[in-house]
Amino acid sequence: MNRGISRRFFQSAPDKSNRSLEAASGTDADRRLFRQQPILCVCSMDRVMISVRGLGMRLESGGRPVDVLTEVSLEVPARQFVAVAGPSGSGKSTLLGLIAGLDQPTTGRIVVNGVELTGLGEDALARFRSDTIGYVFQSFHLIPTLTALENVAVPLELAADPDALERAQALLREVGLEERAHHYPVQLSGGEQQRVAVARAVARRPTLLLADEPTGNLDSATGKQIIDLLVALNRNLGSTLVLVTHDPALAALADRVITLRDGRIVSDETSNGGAA
């Protein structure tokens, strides 16, 4: 991702209001984000974080229409950890991008945290993403001309946070990269870059955390570290976590697994094997 695309995701009008998730003081709260807690689902079943109805996505390929998603409907309660699984080309990443408001569906309706995304303009979508969503990309998408510290600070600075660099430094400390704060992405390993990306994604304490194959470019040991960070965030921050993966072992860690095939949901099961 270049700087322009990064700004497309993070850019929003400055918001100096106090958000409920930021009631705790900045760096003290940041220090608690990545502490591992006992794993149990604490979903808020009376509050729906994601509602998708009749979602369809049709693209042109070689002059012919291709249905990437067809009649996808689902609901995700607040605080749940959901894995979206399925083979390559099944529509997983497309679904995640639509939930993030990075694209508009051909048909259907998407409501996230009570806001209907379908039909919102680009500026409104950018403000919504900045206030509500943290996104972890498979390919890291760090801005190459910024240091690790500056990358983590981007969403905070765009939100006019006066303590942006201090908060970013605390987050890097939490992911074990305090000593790498002034290194550029090219000077970091893949695992280090993804840890920077995770810190950036949670900088504003999002209510919804989306992760698109976050371990796809990492070895198994480093990938486990990233998943541990994401799960800790789900438990400690209370964020809803939706993670795209084709790895069955990784999907098994979730409270719920939704499986796509050929753009359709073919199964939706909770961690105990029952239907969601």
C-alpha cells in the first residue's frame, strides 16, 4: 500500500471527542491491550456488531461477469471472534473488504456497529473506518517512507491526538518493538512488520478488528505470535475480531467458523461444533 492508499483507509476529519473505549488514560490502557487473558467467549448477544443481508459482489473478468459473492447473509455479535475460512478464491477477502467499507457491493446491505455502510460516500466511510475499524493486511501495508513509530502514529495523528507519538511508542513497547521504533519497514523482518501493523490497527482502540490472512506471509512460529496478539486484543479490548484464513488449525481457535466456497456460505459453526 502506498501512502495515498493508506490515507484512504485512515483519513478522516479530526475527532477530539472522548470515546467510550478511550476512557482509560492513553498509555496505561495501551499497556494492557496485549496481555493474555483466559480464552472464553464473552459475546454481547444483545448487540449486533455486523449485519450482512443478501450480499452480492459481481466483477468483470476478461469481459465476462464473475460472481465473487452470492447471497451472503450473516450476523456477528459484539466481542465475538469469528474466523472466515475457505479455499483460495472463495470470496473471503472480498467479504472482509466490504465489511470494512473498502468497496461497495453489487447487491445487499451491510450494517456495522449500527451504521449502514452501503450508500455512504467516501468521506463518510473514511471517518467511520477511522473511528470504528482496525484492519490488519496480509502484506503489512506499512508506509515505506515512515519509521515503525511513525506508521503506528498515522491514525492517531490523523485524529489530531496530541499524544500520538507517546501512544505509538507505548504500543510498540507492547508488541516488543520498542528498540525498533526508528527503523523503516525495509529494515524489519516480516514478523516485525506485521507486529507494527497490528499496533497501528489498534492504535485508536477499534470496536471492530479485521484481519486478512495476517499470518499468510509468516513462518509458523512468527504467525503464532501474531495470532496470540490478535486474540489478546479480542479478549482485553473487547473488540469484535473477524479473521480470514485458509488454515484450519488457526480457524479452530475462533469462537465461530464461517466457511465460504464459490462465494457462498456453506457452513457456520460455533467452537463447540454447533450451528451458529
